[in-house]
Amino acid sequence: MSSSQYQIEGSGLGLRRSILDSLAEANPSEIDFMEIAPENWIGVGGSLGKQLRSFTERYPFICHGLSLSIGSPLPLDMDFLKKLKVFLKNHNIRLYSEHLSYCSDKGHLYDLMPIPFTEEAVKHVAERIRIVQDTLEQRIVMENVSYYAAPGKDMEEVDFLNAVLSEADCGLLLDVNNIYVNSINHQYNAESFLKAMPAERIAYIHIAGHYEEAEDLRVDTHGSDVIDPVWDLLDKTYEQYGVIPTLLERDFNIPPIPELIQEVTTISNIQKKWKQHHEQQHA
């Protein structure tokens, strides 16, 4: 897939409120695009709203949602979707992505719960994604999530993911760290999972750190540096699919800006390596 088929390019960083001031002051040239959770910003005005505007006017932006709850049995929150549509337009947001999970059932669960890997769930989720896409009048992007149990499972995660993407005709946010975390927690081969992804649906990539609870249990935290095996898996992703826009997520234990930028630069360096490789192959 060529870069012209993507809405964004290069290496990005998730924008968090705690780093707004220091990031504005540093004004790093290494960041090509940024990502925010719309729920944290819809309806925010005053000085914070102005700060956000100053960023969205300078950088290409994408949104990664937290509360769509696409797998929930409850009706979709149409009021939220209307507000979201206005927000995306007002800030010229290039893409809207969400988690392939659910987070509400008669109230907010404050966690991302796994959708059962069943044919019935595929149909339920795909129909809801189509409604969201029709409401927003744009294709949305769903992320493969980390999970720690698979209740009611009658198909493999990779087959469930592919079935939802195909039936809903939506894009894929490929989270490389989640593939690695799940491969350890559920004992499957990360590279085999990676190779089964639908290349034409990948819109961008997430990479992040996680916590090693035990040798056979990893917890997706976004609270530490990316480890070498996850960098290696990103490298293999570019080898398999070409260079794809990739964003670093860091939600807490956020280091000083120069250290954050160093990880963004690591993404850029791996991208440059594979860009040169693919160019030489086609020369």
C-alpha cells in the first residue's frame, strides 16, 4: 500500500493534557501527526480549547475513541455521535478509530471488555459499525484490542477480527503491542496473526509499552517504554505491508518530552529503513 492511500503519514504521538504546555514549548519537528480521545475534548472551551485548536491547526489529527462501546447490547449513543460528527469536522480530524470491544452495560464499566468471538457477535458488531459510519458519513477504523479472557468463544480472535472488518466494511487500526501481549497471554504466534491481517484495510498502527505481570501474563498499560520484541514486531509489520503511519501511545508515567520524542524517532528510523528497502526493490 502506498503512502498516498493513507490519511496521515509518518510517526505520531498521542496528545495528553498533561503534556500540552511542554509539547507546545518544545515544538518538536519529529512529530508528523497527533491523536486525541474525542470524549476528553468535546465541549471543552476556554484556554484549554484554545490550546487544542493551536495544535489541530499545526498538525494533522486523528481521533481514537473511548466510549462508543461497539460490542454493547445497549443502543448506540446517537447524541454522542452527533456531537462527535461536529467535533471531527470543526478540527479537520482525518480519521476516527475505536476499540473492537464494549465498555457499557446499564452504565459505564470503565474498562474495555472483550466481545465474545462468535458469529452472532460478528453480525451484531458489524451492523452497529455500519450505523456509526452512516451517521458520521465516513468510514471508521476499528482496533484489535488486548483481552484477558475469551467468554463464549467459538472462533479464533484473528477470524473474528477479519469477519467484523469484512462484514462492516471498515478500516483496521493495527495495534502491534496488543498482538504481542495477546500472543503471550493466549499462546499464539504473533507473526502468524500479523500475516493474517487484511493489508488493504490497515489505516494506521499503534505501538505502546506494557507491564509484565508474570512470564505468561502481560498487561496492556501504555505506561512504560516500548520493549524490543514489540519494536521487532513493528519492523516485521513494515516488512510485510510496507511503511504504515504509526503512533506512539503513552497514557501515564509520561517521561520528559525529549524521551518521548526519542521513541517517536525510533518509529521514524524503522520507517526510513523500510522505505529505502522498498524503493530499492522497485528501482
